Amino acid sequence: MNVDYEADARQRIDKWLWCARFFKTRSLAAEAVERGKVTVNGQLVKNSREVRPGDKVALEAHQQRWELQVKGIAPARGPAPVAQTLYEESADSQARRQAEAERRRLQPEPAAQLQGRPTKRDRRRIDDFRH
């Protein structure tokens, strides 16, 4: 796969996020940009915003926050090892993500244990709690 590392290379932010494998589909990447979860060089952007090598991208996805510097532009989505060469994550960002992952591991979300509708027993406990 041919990755372009030259400063004049450009690509739409939604396509770059998809090629760099932060999102499974390009439409999910576009939706994150529309919701304001992505900034380029500190500014909120639209999907049509083009990124170049050297730009700083911050994004929130999958309950994590990344701070990246764009290193290259890929013409199409490729394998994960190639996608990892498209960006460089800051040391602060890596440390924060690791600390957050450790916190989630040690303190699981109570709602994560709930599955499906409450049983008759659960419903009785909820009613007793409310009254």
C-alpha cells in the first residue's frame, strides 16, 4: 500500500479517520465529526475539512480520547500495521488512555452486569426500593 508522507498531501478528515482505523465505517467517522467529537488544530471541523501531515487531531471514540499528529495520508483503507503509520499519538494521550483503561478495569460499570428485561424478582425489588 502506498502511503503519502509529503506535506502537500491532503485527505478529508472522515476518510482519514476511517483509513487510520479509528472507526469501522466511514459513515461512523462522519457522524463523529458532525457531533463535534473531532478537532483539527484545536478547531471543530466539518467532514469536508482536509488534513495534511503535521496537523494535530483530537478525537473521542469508543469511550477514549486520542491526541494525534497526522504523519501520512493513505489512498485507501489498508491493513492495521499500515494504518498505525498514518499517525503518532502524544505521550500524554497514551498515559491518559492507559490510566482510564486501568480505572475501568478496577471499577466496572454497575450497569454492565444488567442484561435484558428485569425478572419478576428484580421487578419486586425495584418496587420495594421505590416505596
